[in-house]
Amino acid sequence: MIYESNKMKTQLETILNTVHDGIIATDEMRQISVFNPIAEKLLHVQAQNALHSPIDKINQKFLKIFKKKKKKK
């Protein structure tokens, strides 16, 4: 049973670290629990600084970046 759990965890980590989309997930308290490398690149925030932070903190950062990019068009 533990082997299967570790295998699944490894598979999920591999997916999160190789997918070409930014992935952010939160827990029931709206604290960030998953923040993959592409999310780091897109939002210019390191995962270690984002994890366990309120998602609203990242939403504000995203909105600032989105508005800047929209103005450039």
C-alpha cells in the first residue's frame, strides 16, 4: 500500500513538473498547496514563497501582470 502511494505521488510530481501549463491548487482554506515551475515562470514568484500563502496574494500578482500585457497589445 505504501509503495502504491509513493508511486502515485512520484507520478503526480512528474506531471506537475513537466506539464507546459502553470498549475496552482489550493486547500479548503484557500492556501496554495501546489505551485508548479511554469506557474513560477508566468507569475515571477518562487514556489517556496507561494506555498501556504493565500491565493488572493497570487491573484493580485496575476492581475498586475495580465493588465501590463493587455496594455502592450
